[in-house]
Amino acid sequence: MKLRRLVSTIAIAAGLVVVCSAGGYGGDDSIGGAINGIVQDNQHNLEIRKAQKTEALLNTSGFKAMPIDTPKKQKVIQGLTPLTFNQLAHHGKIRYWFADPYNCKCVYEGDELAYLRYKQAKKERKKDKQEEAYLIDQENQVDLPMDSEWDPVGAFGLP
């Protein structure tokens, strides 16, 4: 995970160098304008990735995707917080709405059971990622014999 962040940071820095050397970002010749544009692009990409990851779970949990294809629907969607579950009561029942204006340009709607299935699937995905990270850590561990001459800890003066 840290490697991905490092690669992302390097990519952003490289993009900044290219943009600044080209004379600005979007018509703004300042470095601040270039940084602002890159940050906005990065934020938009993060929102799309979050939407994609969430949509996969919503689809398997029983939520129904409904396109935002009319001005009336677009007006409704503006009242919902994007990429967040919104609880709405309808005829005495709680319905869960998840607005995605970034990826599918739709809203997902589901009942309490669909929401509970989503929460469970999200927990399972998190557990799977933790197990995968643990296995990767185990693979990357270096076991040295007790009588090894290579002593990275001692070389740096650590107790």
C-alpha cells in the first residue's frame, strides 16, 4: 500500500514538472495553478476509483442501479451526498440511496437487507485485504540465523 502511495506521489510530481515546464496548467502560468489542477485531477480519479470499488459490492448486495438521465432525476441527485449512503423513508420503510455522479452517473437504491449485505461484503473484503497484506509481510520477512555477521540493527547503533 505504501508503494502505491509513493508511486502516486512520484507520478504527481512528474506531472507537475512536465506541466510547469510546458508553461502552466489550463492557461494559468503559475505553479499554484498547475498544482491546483493536478490535485483536482487526482481527487476526481480517487472519486472514480471509490465509486468503482463500491459499485461492485452494491451490485452483488441487491441494490438496483437507476440512471440519472432526466433533469428531474438530476435535481433529486443534487440533494444527495455523493458516494455516501443516504437514508430516505418511504411509506414507513427505510430505503438506502447511494449517488454516483462520477462513474456510472446513476443512483443505487436498496432496502435494509441489501444494505446489511453490503456492510457484510465490505467487512469480508477488508478481512481479505488484511490477510493478503499479512501474507505479503510474511513473504518479505528476512530470517537471519542468530550467529549471522550481518547486523543491520547494530550497524545503526540501535539497542
